Amino acid sequence: SRPPGALGGGGAAPFRVDEELSGFSLGDIGAKAIAVALQSAGNSKLRELRLGDNSIGNAGAEALAQVLRLPECRLRRLSLRNNDIGDVGGRAIALALTSNAVLEEVDLWGNCLSDDCKRAILSVARCTVFVELDLPCRSPSQLAEGHLSNRMHRILFDWISQVHIGVWAPAAFEGTPDPQDMMFRALAHMDAYILCGGVADRSELQLSGVACTLIAAGLCRGDAFDREEVAAWLAFVTDGACTTDQVLDTADRIREVLGFRLHRPTAYTFLRRYLRWTGWSEESFSLANYLIEIAVTTGLACVFSPQAVAAAAAVLSHQYSAQGVVVPHMPRWKNKLLRCARLDVERELAPCTSELAQLHANLYSGATQFVNQKYTWSRFHGVARIVPNLPFNAQFYARYLEAEWMP
């Protein structure tokens, strides 16, 4: 059944636009109707709109782009993933993004955009634009093929996590709007660089890690002073293992190697989105962050998609009310999560939730990783001290999640 106000392949504009309209075969006609509806007073409070998997082409993208150029448009997040938008629609979106200062995130992966069009969009956008999506189901053995064993992966990523909590960081580094987002982007860049064979020797790992951190800080080449200041500090935290110039040069090389892969959403990106639908408290947010961080630092996030890792963390963060992690009641939150994440429960979400629950249990007793120490701090509500007591059976989570599922 369609949500209230949703359209099929055509028809009059809905009176109210639902924020989740993915997978309804809207096409260009439906996208144009949505564009008209967005201009009505009844939809002025809409802040997020998901239109993925709707066969929207250039005409629909142009209509939506016209709305994005209007000063009264207050959308903060727009997902147009997995549609049929080509360069004509992409350039219309690029034009809209030059003036729109309200949008925070736009999803454009899975469309028919050329590399030139992607570059044009990224060069003018005043918000974060995701033009690619990380691929799921990679074998952990690929890490070893990229000159990194699972153990070395844990050590390296744990160290990068420490760098992001470091003291005496430059103002340009500490002033990032969301330090957690920056850290997860740095880790994602490092994983991508390793898996594409960018690390020729293990001696380059630490240098590559700080270079990925510099890239994640979002300092472009025009911010020469801030960029060099942060690079100097990152060289310092390696205890002299590399120089400022080496950090800068390596960052440029990684940027060239990864290209559009630098513009992928992370598990943290999806976690923030999902928790809006499932409900959250400060304690459950810290717990969910802890879970996705251990997934990334241990390499579990190389096996499952970032959506699956984030959704699994959201599910597990709801399971510890008896230990003080109370989440405000959100009616039918599991149904909302499945609609938003659009994951196969049996093949993706349930197995990922099971693996993450087991990882949580394995790391609980006497773990020496920094991530465990970090999440015992009061600022993170001491969630690493929570005693894991959940089942590891994937079928348990499949039944649990599908109990209230209504497509």
C-alpha cells in the first residue's frame, strides 16, 4: 500500500508529500507532480525527501531542480539515488546547487551521470553530494590482498580513531561541524584506498591514514594555510614517521586514485538518517555509534553494506532498555526502518545484525582497543560497559524485524 499522498505513474499533485516515496515508479510525470506539490504551503515544513528507485529521468530532475532554486525551498536532504537521470538533469541540479544554501545532503548515486557531469556538480555544490555507493559483500581476505591483515586493520583503524580524539589539534581540524562524520569518512577513504591496491607497502599505512584524515577534514587546495597547519599536526602525531610535505603529497595522490569514491555515504551517514525513523536518545545514539565504529575498525563493514551496518546498529541500540539505554517510543519503528533502508532482511540485515551482536560480545571482555576505552567515557555515556546479552542467531532477527513488516 502507498503512503498517504503518494503517487503512482501520474495524476494530480498530492496534497501532502510524504518524505519516503522511494520505489513507487513515479517517473518524470510523478516527479513533476511532486515538484508542484513542494511549492504548496502544506509542504513547506518538509525537510527530507527520498525519491530513489523511481525511474526519474532528465525531465523530472529539471522540474525538481527548479524547486531547489526557490528561496522558500527548505529541504535539507534529497535522495534521487538509483534513477535514470542523465547529464541534462544533472546539470540542472548543479545549477540549483550553486545557489541553494539550505540543502545539506543530496544522493545521486546509481544514475546515468558522466564523469564530467559529476565533477560539475561537485565543484559548485554548497552541500554534501554522494555520487557513488560503497559495494557490499567483500571478503575480509581482500584486506590481506591489499597488504593489510585483519589484525593490522584493527590496529591501524584504532590508531586513526585516536588521532580524531587527539588533543592540541589545530582550530581548522577541531572546527568541523561533525567530528564523528569526519572520522568515518577518513576510515572509509582508507578502506577504499587499501582495497584498490593503493598501499604498496605496510610502511605506508600510517602515512596513508593521516592523509585520509586530511582529506576527510574537507580542506580544499584553496585553504592553503589551514591545510598545511592540519598536515603539520598530522605529521607530528606520527612521532616523526613522516613530514608535512609527505602528508600533503600523499593526500593529493589518494584524492587522485579514489576520485568519485571520496563522495560515498558512510555507515554513519545512514545511521543518522535511520535514527530519525526509529527514535533515539543520547544513550542509544552513543551505543549505535559504538557499534558501527567497532564494525568499521574490525573490518566487519567490509563484508556488509554501510546501510546494513547502520540499520543493524539501530536495531541493536533498541535492545538494552534494561541496562539504561531507553529509546523514546516510536510507533512501528521497525517497519519504518525497513522502508527507509530497503534491505533484504533474510540476506542482508538479519545476518549483519547477528554478526554485529557477536562482535559486540567478543569485544566486551577485556578488549584493549581504543574504541572500547573511548566509549567508556562519560561523554559517550559509558556504553562500552553495557553487558552484551543478545542472541547471535540471524533467524531470530529476521523474525523480530518482519513481525510488523508492511510493504
